[in-house]
Amino acid sequence: MHHQLLRYLDEVASQGSIRKAANVLNVSSSAVNRQILKLEEDFGIKLFSRIPEGIELTEAGRLVVEHCRNTIYDFKSMRAAIEDIRDLRSGHIVISTLDSLIFDFLPKVIATFSKEYPSISYSVKTAGLDDSLRRVAKNKADIGIGFSRWTHPDVRVMAEKPSPFGLIVPTNHPLASKPYVSLNDCVGFPLVRTTDARGRTSVIDQEPSVDLSSLSTIFYTNSLLMAKRAITEGLGIGLYTKIGFMQDIREKKLVFVPLAESVLKDYKISVFISSHKSPDTPTRLFMKLIEKNLRSVDFT
């Protein structure tokens, strides 16, 4: 059924009269009547009953008109969404993310999105997982990106990608050639760690089954860039996911060695939004692009 016929049926049902519907639609009564008679012939059943006051729907007619109204509603919603995309000229997206995503992954996503929507602006703030969850839950950020081993009742996960923890070492390190390592294998090699880990608030420190007491830390920093330099210079080794080190690994400056500990292999990177607010058009489109890029990369 085409759009014109949907409007005819909807209006006739609403008016209870072909003549009144034709007046509203600004067409002839005979044109509306012909369309209805043809449809009834196609279905092999009456859709309207003629009564002294006009016409009324039969049971079959009610089904058809319900379908028409749902289709018209969906069509209008689709058209509004297309117009939003076509007319997208301004907007601002606030992103709360792990700092490891700002070196390679997120800048590429923003660059791609900006080519199509150059007037959209962005605020990107790095935060730990708990902070990102809270920011999104309190509508202080439109999109959060972090690990998804924790849940929050006020956020909704939209996409996930496996991102296990492993060992980050220089290419000439004794552990670099191993197919995998355990934490016991790391004993005797000092760690490079983030500052918040010192306060036992890092992702690994929140795992009750992971014991790092046998490992020593030689260098703390609140900068992943500084941690990368320290590892590259041979100051220590790092326990991180591959995400923030993708370019260094591609350029063979560093090596990612998977960990044997199962609990640290189960992590996933997730994209989440508020569960109480529908994203606006710029946020929704940007989130779709993040999902697409997540599917195309391998963090394992």
C-alpha cells in the first residue's frame, strides 16, 4: 500500500464518512471510494460497513487501519530522523573516557565524524571507570567509554569489545617472546604503574583474586604517555590492556604479552549512555561510529 492510500484509509476511518474525508484530503469522493473498493476487492473482504450516518470499520477494516496508522507514524518518525541528519549543523558531544583511548582510537573516530559533520564540537575528558559511570549517570557526559566488568543502574551499555589485560614490555625484554605469561613470571621485573593504583583504586587492584604483593613497583605516574616512555626506556614493565599502546605495538617499539590469569582476560571495553535519557542526533550518530570502529579493531 502506498502512502496516499494509507492517508485515505486513515482519514475515512477518522471521519466516518468518505465525503468528509475527501474534503479534508482535498480530493474527490469518487477517488477515495475507488481506492477503498479496489482494496476491498484485493483483500476479498469488506473493510467498511455502510450505515445511515456514513460508514464504520469492520473487524478486518480495524486491522488494516491500525496497520496504516502504525506505518504512517513510523514513516513520519523516519522522515524526522532523516531531516535531523540532513540538517545537522551544530551540536556538542561530551565524552568521558579512559585515557588509553585518547592516543589512537578516539582521535581517529572524531576525525572521521568531523569530516561529515564539521560543525559538531567535542569535550573529551579522561576519567577512571567509576568516574565515567557517574558522569554519564548524572548527565554530565553524553557518552562514556570504559571497562564493562561493573554495572550501574543508570547507564546502558551500547557496545562491547574484548580487551584483556596483558604485559607491556620492550621488544628486547626477556618476556617479550613468550606466548603468554603469569603474574609469577613477572616477579623480579619492576612495574610501571598509574598513580591511582597506589591508592588501590586501579582496575587490577579491585580484583580480589589478583595478588600483586610479590611484585615491586619502581615508577608511578598519572600519565599513560609517561608510562609508555618509561616502559620503552626499560625502566619497568606494565600491566595494561593493548588499547593505549596500539601504535607502539604496530611500530614494534613495545610488545603485548597475554596474561594467563583468567580473570584479567575477561575484560571488555564498553560504550555506554544514560538509561534515562535518549541521546540527541549528534550523540546517537557519533556513538554508532564508535561501535563501527570497535568492531574493526582487535584489542586481544
